[in-house]
Amino acid sequence: MHNLASLLMQMEKIESEVNTRLSNLQDMTVEGTANDGLVKVTGDIWFNIKHITIDRNKLAERPFDLATLEEAIALAVNDAIRKARALLRTEIGGVLGGKVPPEFAGFFGRSGANGE
């Protein structure tokens, strides 16, 4: 019974540390870019896109068709999501000794628990 109590205390400590780290990241943003800065996307660690900017000067330098611009937006969004996942993986993995449990691998991207 002592081992169970010890395990529960350890789990509570880990939960508290994870919550503290997530709280510290709450206002943090990540930025994704595409096409040499033509499109910039700002998002948060929960994968919410807050802002999309299209550099009008770069847009005026050469004509972009609509499909290319749409692709650049998608690339920038995905870049921001990758950066948010990497940040979360680093913070949460740090609490868990660098390992993310397999159950959470999908949350941190297709790479899974290895974080690559």
C-alpha cells in the first residue's frame, strides 16, 4: 500500500508541474511562415490561429496566382502548428524525463513519442 501511495503522490507532482508549465505557456504565441515571408501566421499553443499576414510588398514584387497564395497560407499554418507542437513536446516532455507517453503522441504530431 505504501508503494501505491508513493505512486499517487508522484503522479500528483507530475500533474502539478505539467499544469504549471502549461499555465506559463498560456500567452505564448508561435509564428509560421511560408514563401520567404510572403505569408506569416501567428497562433497559440492550442493550435488556434490568431492572425494571418500577407506581405503586400512581396506580393507586388511578382504576381502570385490564387492557388499559390492559398498553398502558402496552408504551409504557414502548418509551420505554426509544428512549432506549437514542438514547444509543447519540449515543455511536457521535460516533466516526463524527455518522453511523451504514446497515448499523447498524436497530440504532438505524427512523429509520436520520439518527438521527431
